[in-house]
Amino acid sequence: MTETPNKKPYDLGERTFAFAKEIREICRVTSKTLLNIDDIKQLVRSSGSVGANYIEANEALSKKDFIHRIGICRKESKESGYWLRLLFGDDQKAKSLFQESRELVKIFNAIITSKK
């Protein structure tokens, strides 16, 4: 697998998979309370949806469907960033994951712009 100098996977499918996996790891070690359990579930769902919709986009039957799926990837990346900030605030690992969610948003936005 090709990697960029900052050690992030160049393959977007692998990158979105790694993002969802890291989210699950941070959530696994987070104490669950009545206040945060639903937020954790939302974060896990949205982070997994990024990669799942990227796979769907690559199997799209039309350009319109492809753009729609990539748009969902962008939306779910933004949502993941929201839940990360809400749940973890200034935690260093969460900041790294939040930055990754922002980078994914930019990548998906560039894909949508180039396909239109």
C-alpha cells in the first residue's frame, strides 16, 4: 500500500477503514455513562458510514449516484467530527481523529467538485 510522508494511507478505502477502526478503539476504552452512551453510538455509526458509503460510491451505476454517495461520505465525516468534539473535547487522540475527519471532508469535497 502506498503511503504519504505523514504516514496516512493513500488508498482512500483503507484510510476510511482506518478512521472507523480508530474511532472504535477510542470508544472502546471510554467509560460509558448515561450521558454519553448515545453519543458514542452515533460516533461509531457515522464513522463507519464514511467507509461504507465510499465502497458504495465505487460501485455506483451512474455519475449522479457516485456524487450522491461521496456527498454522504462528506456529511458523515462532518458528523463524526461533531461527535468527536462533543465527546472528547481537547483529548489529544480525539484531536487527531477530528483532524482526520476534517481532511476527509476536504478530500470528498474535492472529489465532488472535480466530478461535477
